[in-house]
Amino acid sequence: MEGVTPAKIDRVSSAYIEAHWPPPRRYGRVAPGAYVLVDPNATSLDGEELRNMATELQLRLFGVEGRDDLCMLTFEGDEEHVLRFSSLSEEDLLAMRAGDPPPTPGRTRLIRRDAVSELAPWGSTPRTAAAKPKVEAHAEIQLGWRGVYTLANQRFESSEIQVVRKPGVAEPQDDAEFAEQDLIAFDRAIAALEGSPSLKVRVTVRIWSVARSGMREAYQARFSALPDALRARMAAVVYDVPRDLPFSAVAPLRDLVLPNFARVDLRVIDPGFHCQALPEGLAHGVVLQLEGEDEKTRLMKIHRFLSERANYVGRRLRQGLSGVRTARELELARRMGAQTVKGPIVSGLFAAPVAEQELPFAELPLGA
């Protein structure tokens, strides 16, 4: 509606929640229009109180216009699922508004002016779990390496290890499986570093895994055992980062990931990532992962991401692109000032890491 901007929604919502959610209750903004509410004295949130909150916020923001069309979605669950719910796409939110079950396990309610509807009770199974084939628990993880290329220097600066999946093989379904593949790749990267004293590598770390308290010990045990000499040659790429970095992920990134790697990059799929909301010193760069088949859409994402270069430079963050696969994508990245690029048009997928080496831009991709 005219005059109701995302900034106004956040401003009005924050003021209202602060006034009506007093200590020892706590709250925090995790994404535009999304808040975590914590009540240490309750085992569940009061549906009637939430309905009153939705009604008041609706009136303050929109008056009576469209009052029967507006609603609020609430979610109760484990910390990792709360963070994941807060970054759901507009498509998922609209589907739940229409009555579809949520894609995240936990208690989900649809709150309107005159009713509270239960979309999914505690312990519910998310709809996506049934929609995707189950990954075989003991399937061997295959790994490969791609070179990471610095455009300004026309040089491969490091090599990133990644999981290679055969067509039709689904991604892991839970955090433990993601963590297992990340740590297997981490161990393989250490072996590569030990075998080559000049090599520099990148490993991937999933944000939802390190944000989950029960998963951190496994990561901490591996990361803290890394010798300083190897740590200086290893970078971490934190992936599955949403448009707004969840506040609950800040401490794990700051305390667990950042101290144990020479540099940390955040990998996002949203070109509109809010870099200005990123805490100072939490990362060294942001990498846009290009997805989808339509080249025009991919080029538009590159343009939007790199158009924010001034904001990234102002915060001393490098911008990189991953998944670059066509000459036009690569040329646009070079012309708009991307610092690093990675993908099939940059280098092949190799069984061994790519050593540091110079290669003229016109001679890309690096072949076997």
C-alpha cells in the first residue's frame, strides 16, 4: 500500500514490540518484517496475545483498509528452524497464507484479525521432506576442486573444494548430513595443504549448522586443532547465508569461524544482500552464488549485486561470484569490478587443487 515501506513496517513493529514485550521477555529482528520473540516464563506463545498484536500492528500500519486481507505468521521451534523460517521466500509465505503446510518443522500459526489457525503442530513434518528423495546415509561423498581467479591480477589465488553430486542425487536433508560433508571436505583440504607448502585453499561451512548449538562442538574440535601454519593458508566460505544475516549466527561466526581461518567470505544467492547490516569485521567478502538456467536472469543478478560496489568498498568487503559459466557472465563481472570469480568458465573441476598461477583473462578457462 502507498506510503507503507519495509522501513516503516520495521520501525512501527519494533516500537510496538518493545512497548508490549517487556523484560524478562526478549525480542530481536532477524529479517525485514521478521522478529524472534522469547518468553522465558512460557512453554508456548499465547495465540490470543499474538492475535491482539497482529490486530494492533495492522491498524497502526494500514488503518482499516484491507483489514480482512492482512495476516501474521508465527513459528515456534528449535533455534535453527526459527532462523530458517525467518528467511523463507515470498513464495513460501504466500503458500502458507493460502493454508499450505510450512516447509520447516515446528509449530506454525496463521493469525488473522478474527482467528488463529494452526497450520502445523509441534513435531510436524515439513512438506519439503516428503517432496525430495532421501539421501542414502552411507553414500560416498565425492569431492572436486575449482580454481578461484582474481580478475585484477589475472591470477588463480586459491582453490575451493566442493561436493560433486551425480544427476538426480538430492542434497542432504538435515544439518548433521551437511556438517558431515563439510567436515569430510575440511579433512581432505588439510591433507592437500600438508602435501603442498605453497597451496592456498577454501573450504565451505554451512551457516545453519554452525548456528545450531548442538553442532558446534564437532566444528570446534576440527577447527581448533588446525596448526597455525595451515590456518594461514585456509579460507572459509560460509554458505546458505540469507539476505539478512540472522543475529543468532553472529556469535558462532565471530567466535568459531573467524578466529580459525585466514579469511572468511559469506556466500549468498540474493544479489540484494544487506551488506550494510553486517557487523564490522565479521567477514572479509561476500560471494554471490549464481543459480538457475536463464542467462538473462543470471546477468541481471550479477548487475544488481555489483552495482552495490560502493557500499561493499566502504565496508572493506570484497565481492566475488561463484557458478560463473558463460563468457558474457565473466565479461560483465570483469567490467563491473568483481574481485574474484569461480565456475566452469573459469576453471575445470579437478581431482587435485589448483596451484597459484598467472593466466591471462583471455585464456580462461583453465583446463586439465
